[in-house]
Amino acid sequence: MKRFGTQGPVHPTKNYVVSRTAELTDFIGRVKEGRYIVIFAPRQTGKTTFFQRALDVFTAEEPAYFPIPLNFEVYEDCTPSVFYTGLYEDLREEIENAFARRGEVFSEALTEFLENAEITDHLSMQRFFRNFSKLLGDQRVILVIDEFDGIPKEAARGFLHSLRRIYVSNSPSQCPHSVGIVGVKSITQLNYDRSISPFNIQDEFNLPNFTLEQVQELLGQYTEAVGQSFVPEVIESIHKQTAGQPVLVNRFAQILTEELDIPKTETINRDHFAQAHAQLLEENNVNITHLLTNIHKDKRFETLLMKIASYDIGIRFTRRNEIINELATYGVIKESTDGMCEILNPIYHYCILQTFKPIVNGLESEYLPTDNINGFQDYLTLNGDIDMVTLLNNFQNFIARAGFRLLQVPDTPQEFIGQHLLLAYLDQFVQLVGGIMYLEVQTGRGRMDLLIYHNRKKYIVETKIWEGNNRYQAGKKQLAAYLKLEGTTEGYYVVFDHRRNPKPRVETETLNGITVRSYVLPVVQERPSNEHLVSEN
């Protein structure tokens, strides 16, 4: 029986697999044209699976082509000499495998060639391919190199120059006929030689995350095989929360179909999705662990990511900026349709916030007023629903009670302390009342839509930083439009004001039939002087 795969490349005989028909057709067409193709994308985006599938197509359906897969991952710390020796052994092994798959045997001439040939540098590599091509006759060699980043730095320049020389020779027997280079970092990022462009003949190929239609296709394969269907809203929510990131999509599907023990006769619904989502957000799966490892590599990442998350005005996306370039390479951020930085998906956004939120902010004991008796249970109605107005009114009072002590929360940039405290406050409440909270991010920047799911009802709280009255008013309309799409009649808008001497504001308005309750909460900018403290006492 097939399964959803999250551990390494997936295969159609064992796993449910997105066909990527359009992308395969595009790639195969470029190979036939003899292009030298590069694809550099974050890890765990399905690159290896895609190229294995493409090579399978050439093996099974295109006898005029001779595909050779290689992987440079193991050569990262090797000398050029060891690399080229290993390259020869890898080529010989893959050539033997290719003949075996086709049920063919070596000619005497080819056997003699492989026994006597050697590759010691990029020049002898050129000769190897030239002579190998003569022995193959009319077959055209396709070379696909996975994990290209592993090539030793000292070997990379000559290797790429040799490929370029083969390409520009424009020989009818060009060998390799086509090359595919697959990795995480681009040629320029690898910093092989800033003064030259050794591979400026490259044809860049984009392998995007899954579209909604592809997620529907993937889950539809399961439904067809098992008979268990998904409510359309669940499929749409999986795509929205993951932005089609292949590992996360498959992990969602794994939890829903294998780990929640949902009877196969029962349709997978919104409640099931909420359970799976909560599990995914809290577990240490390989994709989330990889994300967290990457965002801790540079202390500057926190400030940039929080600015992307908190400010409507945004940050222009440019690969020329080192920090933006690195975060994009790791697959943490991407370029939005308007050319700005945005966090890849709501799951990453939530995990980033949880990572940078202080474990202890020192103010937890003051979340509730002194006359509170029942704790956070006071903010539930008699029928178990959340009294969001009272809950957020108390948060407003808590911020006022905390005063200058907001400045003392450890290891937190002060401009983001409001969002961190709101997240911590609501997170503690949700945990105590048995609810679920996650992000419903519309743009991946400038706003955080916190969705609380409790007692089969959802509550949406949007939070951002004050950026002027025009943006404040526009934000209400955006929230109202979003609430309407979500089928919710009321929502909550919390804006943190970091200006000097700002005025608190609470407003309840009805916009196109949607009720929006807005809070503008001043955040103290500096500790009062000792004299002021004495006079107050």
C-alpha cells in the first residue's frame, strides 16, 4: 500500500506523488534542446524526486538519450584529486547501471575504454566525455548532478569552465548533450571566483512548491486508493498553511491518514485538520528542525524576520543583500508578487514567532488582575465559548499595568515586545482552556492573523505595529474583508503604538456587516526617572 513520503525522495511505486506533468514536459524539452540547466532551491522542495522522475522518463521512453545521475554531496571536504578520482568511479558505475537497466551489454571497445580511462582533472574529464561519446554512437548523454554544492571549491572553477567549453563548442556530438546542476546555493553564492562567470551559459529552471491543484491531485490519489475523502476546505487549508511546501504537505497528509486513527469510512473534516495542525506545529519533524537551525545561524535574522512580520511597509526583496539572500536560500522567505520580502508560509511564520518569543518574560504572574478568582476560565461564557472582548480588555489592562517593565523583558527587541507578549498571553490562555492557536497569514508580512479554534468555533485576532492612521484604518477594512472570506462575523484588531506619548484607543465598528473591535495599545518607550517614581509613590 502506498504512503505519503517525507523522508527523502519519493517514488510512484511506494508513495503518492504529484506528477508535475507541466514541469516535467518543460524540463524534458530543454534537455532535448541541449541546454545546460541549473536549479538552485532550498532543501526538501522535491528537487531530487523531480530529477529522478525525469531521468526515469528518458530511460523508459527516450532510447536516443543516455542519462547519467551523479551526486556530489560526499565530496565536500575532499581535495580536487580525490574528487576527480571519485568522479571517474561514479561515472563508470552509473554507465554500467544504465546498460543493465536497458538489458544491454558493453561492446569490447567500450569495456576497454572504461578499464583504461582515467579522470584526474577537468581537462581529462573533457577527453573522457569526448571519447565516451564516440563509443555511444548516436545516443546523447544527459548528465544530472545532484547536491552540486558539495563540489570542492578548488575543483569547481575548472569543472565549470570545462562544461562551458563543451557547451560553446556547438559540436554535433557535444557530450554531455545536456547538463542539469541541482543544488541549494547558486553558482555566484558559492563564491568560486568573483571575477569571472564560469557558467554564464546556464538556463535557470524553477521548480515551485505545489499549487492547490497539485495538493488536490496528491490527496485525490489517496482517496481513490482508500476511499476516504477530504472536505474541500481541509485541502485548501493544507495548501494555505504550507504554501505547497512538499514535505509539509505530505506530513499533514501522514498525520491525517495514519496517526489520528480516523475511521476510513469517515470524511476528514475541519476538526481533524485542527488536530493535525496542532500536532505539526508542536512536533520536531525534519522540515521544522531544518527551519529553526537555519534561522539561528545569524543573530541578524531575528530582527529582519520580525520586521517582515510586523510592518506593513515591508522590506524590498533583493538577492544583493546578504541576509535576505541567505534567508531566501534557506527557504525561509520569498519574494512576494509586489517585490517585497515575505515569510514562506504561516507554519514557518508561527514557528519563527515561537522561537524568538522569550520562554519566560517575567510578567506571566500579572496577566490576570488581583481580584481574579478562576484564572483564565473567567474568559469563557456559560456555554464554553470564548469571551474575546473581556479577554482582550484584560490584555489591554495588563499592558498598562506592566508599564516600563515591558522594557525589561529579556532578549527581545523592544519594537516587537507587544507582539511577543500578545502571543504569549493568548498561547497560555489557549493551552489552559484546551483550544488550538495558529496563524492565518494573508501576505506573509506586516500582519499576524492569530486564529484560535475552540469549542468548534474560530476567533481571529490581527496584530501589527502602528504605522500611521491611514494604515490603521486600511487595516480594519482588510481584516473585515478577510473575516468575510473566513465566514466569521466578528474579529479583533490589536495595534501596538511605539510613539512617544501615544493615546490608547478602543473602537468597535461595523464594516460591511462585519464587527471589528480595535485596540491601539501604547508601549512604554523609556523607564521613568527616579524622581517621577518617588512622586507617584
